[in-house]
Amino acid sequence: MSIDYVLKHLNATANEAGEHCVTVDAVIVGSGCGGGVVAYNLVQQGYTVLVLEKAGYYNRAEFAKWREIDALGKSFDKAGMLSTEDANFAIFAGSCVGGGSTINWSASFATPSHVLEDWAALGLPAFTPTDTQAPYAVAMRQVQSMFHINSDNSYRPRDDDSSSFVVNENNRILWENAEKLGFQAERIPRNVKDCVDCGHCCYGCAHKRKQSTVHTLLEPLLLAQGGQDERLHEIAHRMTGSTTGACCGNQQGDNDCDSASSDDAVFVEKTSSNDGAPATATAATATATETAAQSATPSPATSPRAAKATPSRGKLFVLPFCYAKEILRSSTGSAATTKTSKAEGVLAVARSAGPDVADAKQYTLRITSKVTCVSAGSIQTPALL
């Protein structure tokens, strides 16, 4: 789907400056570990959300074909050459739909208790580490469940209970000597399922085992809608890499499809039945969608919203190759008082295709929203989700 499609369904209008003006409930800058989660939860609560991603969307079929130089150039910020000002440290940051969750090794560490104690001491009781029902503790459990964070797909000593994921020699020495010095060596928790240990995690998962924001959060929304909208059905095939209909409930095969065009924009709109699931969804799809929704929604025992009816799922737009140029702000207060301002949207520049397409059209978007969230450059850890 082109940017024209997105503008059409957001009822865009043009102003005198030639900008395309749209209004949404929330605009999210960045589609990675922070932005993807925020967008998902807002859509689950019935809001219209527009996610802006400055780089492209790539799928498992493309990951399988990429060489290292391809991955660095297309999915890493500054093609992997980003560094601190003094050039002492290289910074490997994702620059694609899914952000860091697409190109990292998936190490997912819980926030250390001493950090939570510091935050609680600053007057933030939501982070109290000893309170298992504190909002942060509840949210952490939901994130760990949603992203399948586990240590079964992590490296371990050779004498452990499995022959797979055995640490290499240098890490074996590090592990053993850490224990000799009195440290407790542990497996690194990761958000992956049934990892094949191909060694190419940092270049995108061609086996669809990494639980990235694209695979875990955005795909289920597309899959749930795939059976109802022919255009979304096509995108669901592209995102899942299936040419056999497996993305819509036909589990007879799961072969790679042709790569999705990187200038495609993703649009999701759900028509809900009373139970919040698509009326025509298959049993497998409905189950997967329901599981994801339950993981993202607080349980009745801990949620102040438990008595309210579950809202219908909203609309999600993900726009690749769209760069946020300026945060739009509105001022409050009179001239005689100190003025304050709040973010009310984004001025963005979007392209109809990637920078390697010379004749790509360029659009200036003036996006007005109730909520503006800038979440670009997050690190893959539940602490930031």
C-alpha cells in the first residue's frame, strides 16, 4: 500500500503550504522496542495510531538473501557507522520497521532491583521492587509473556542438560572464572522461540524465531484482519513470508513469498465482533490474537479498568521512509504568565520509496494528534518497554 492509500484513509487535506494534513489519536515516532509496544496497546484500546519509521520495512525473505553489507546498509542507523561524538564507542542502532528488535541478538534483561529502589526512593511507588502488584511489576510480567522471554535459547556450559547452545571456548573461560571469583554466571534471557542458532541474528531473523515488535505485535493485527480485506490479506502474506495461505489459517505450508516492497505502508483496521475477535478469523488466528491481547491487558485482579467492556480494536498505520522533522507544539497561558507548551503532533517528511529510488515522490505531512510519543533509538530490554 502506498502513502497515497494512507493519506486517503486518514482523510488528508492540503493546506496553502502544500502540506498534507491528517489527524489521528496518537502519532508514534519509531517502531521498535518502545514505539511498537506503545502503538500496539493504543490500538488494542480502540485508538487510531500512526507510526512513523524513517527507514524501510523488510521481511524474512529479504533477511535470507542479505549479505552483511546489505543488512548494515538497510537496517542499521548510519549503515552501522554511528558512534559517540568522540568516536570512542560504536553504536549499533536499528533503522528499519521494528528498530532494534529486528537486528539485535534479543538479550532481554529485567531492570535490576537496586535501580527500581532508586526510582521508588525518588517518589515513584509504581517501581517498588518488593511490591509484586506494583504497576511496573505487572507490566513486566506482561511483557515477558508477550515476547516469550526465556533462557532456553541461550548459551550455557558444556556440562549442562543440553548439547545445543554450548558456549564457545572464550565464553567458557569467562563463565568458569567468573564462578571461581565468586560471581554467579547465568544464561542470558532472550525474546526468541525455538532459535536455530544460525548466527545471523544481527542481520534480521530469516527463520522468524526472533520475537520482534513486527512479528509479535504488528503481524497479529494483520493476520487477524487478513481474511476480511483483500489488500490486508496480501500484506499478511508478505509479512509472514507465506505463499500458501498459512498466514490466514491454512497451515499446509510456510514457504517464503516475494519480498514486500519496502515503500509499502501498512494499514490495519478491525471490525470487531462482541468478543473482540474478527468474525471470520480462523480458530488458529483467533487464538493467537486473543493470546497477544490477553498478554497486553492487565488481569481483572490488578486492573482498574477490569469492570469496563473491552474496547473494539482501533486502526494502525505504519509508514516507512517517513522522517519526523519537527515536533509540533501548542502553547498555553497568557502573555502575562509563564507559557507552557505540549506536543500536539509531528511535521514529517515521507517518501513513496526508499532513498535508492531516484524518482520517489516526497510528501510533507502535518500530523495533529492527542498523543505524541517519540520512541526512536530504544534498547531492546523490558526495562524500556
